[in-house]
Amino acid sequence: MQRRLHFISGLPRSGSTLLSALLRQNPRFHAGMSGPVAGLFTSLLTEMSNRNEFSVFISDEQRARVLGGMVDNFYGPETPGEVIFDTNRSWCARLPAIGKLFPDSRVIACVRDIAWIVDSIERLVRNNALQPSSIFNYAANSTVYGRANGLVGQDGMIGYAFDALKEAFYGEHANRMMLVQYDSLTQDPERVLAAIYQFIGEPAFKHDFDNIVFDASEFDMRSGTPGLHHVRKKVSNEPRDTILPPDLVRRFDGDSFWRNPELNRRGVRIV
């Protein structure tokens, strides 16, 4: 059976785990939290580059077979579902390769205001005050400003994903990408899921937004950040005040570029 492959990417703490938990309600779909496939993909790309003295013996056709075969074999017959969604923030930086290897695939990129992403991560840190987080290399002596700087730096958890998102949004392969805003997903999940199904060309499915099943607590404990992938049983959007200092919130004003229609020159679908 030929299975279809799609990708979930975008910014951290922006609803990708919730989206996967909803999609997997469809028995035809397989979806989960961020996994190792993108890392394996990148490692193979690197090892087949000119840094390897034997790369002279590797053609682009062979590279394509190795990379495509790795993804196909990772999701072997033991993986249920006719449609596979692989999640990783780095897929936005791989749109040219995705276009060559998986021309029918689409990328669903989850987005959220940067200040609220920082706020969400900061809440995790404070909720686990006795357990320094792996996100910050288990450092226990930083401040909210130091943690924010690390997150949004070029190689930070947010910074890298944000740059990759912009690369995809403004790039020549933007037509294979859809942006899903966190507030839209949590406020009107039925509309968002309907738009996704239309975008990937799949028949509609009735989802249950009041009974979501997803548990990654063991992974989160091992990673030193309990609650990192927690998903509430019911989809909801609960207004709250930020715990960030006002000057830190203002620092990210204007970063939500996807909200400016004038910048959407590729006509990316945004819900």
C-alpha cells in the first residue's frame, strides 16, 4: 500500500502536539510528537556531502534513494495509518529537499506570538523549580532574561525554528506550506482541521475535541522538563496574564510577520 507523507513543523509551544493528538483520532492517520526522522535526515545529508571523501561515488539519484528510503523504512509496516505526519521544527528548512523527494507532501507549520512562546516555556521552568530543564542544559542560575536570550538566539529553541519558518514562508516552495495559528487551533479547532483536510486533499473526518488522548509524560520526565508535551483532554483557549516582564514582552512586538498580508507575497494559506 502506497502511503502519503506530510510534515508538521513551525515554532515550539505553538500547538503541534495538540494538532498531532487530534489528527491521530482519524484511524487512517499516524501522527505524534517531534521525532528522530528529521535528525536522521540531516545526518545522512551531512555524511553524503563533500566532507566525506567517498562522496565522489555518491550521485544525487543515490542520495535521493537513501534519504527517501530512510523515511519510508522508518515508518514500516508496524506503523499504522495510510497517511503519515512526521513532526519536527527543522522541516521548514528542508522544503527544497521535501519537494524533490516527496512532491505530494505538504508542511503544516504551527505558529504563535513569540512572547507567548517564551512565556509558555518560562511557566514550565517555574512549575518545575526544583528540576532544572534540559532546554537550558540544566543550568539553574539563569534569569528570565538569560533564558529568553538563549531561546531566541540563532541556534536557540525558538530562534532556529523562527528563521526556518521565515525561510519557508518567503521561499519558492511556500505553496506546499500552510500556517496554523495557535489561537485559531485552540479557539476554533473544527474550522482549522477542516482547512487542513482540504489542504492535504483528504476526506473530512469528525473529530472529538472534548476527549483528546495523548501521553508523553515519560519522555518529558526523561528530558528533564515535565509537562513539555502535556495536552489537555479538551481543546480550550484560556485567557491569562503573561508572567514576563513588560520590557521583555515589548521586545517581540512585530515578530508575528504572518499577520501582515503585505508580507505574504507567496499566498501562503493561514488559518
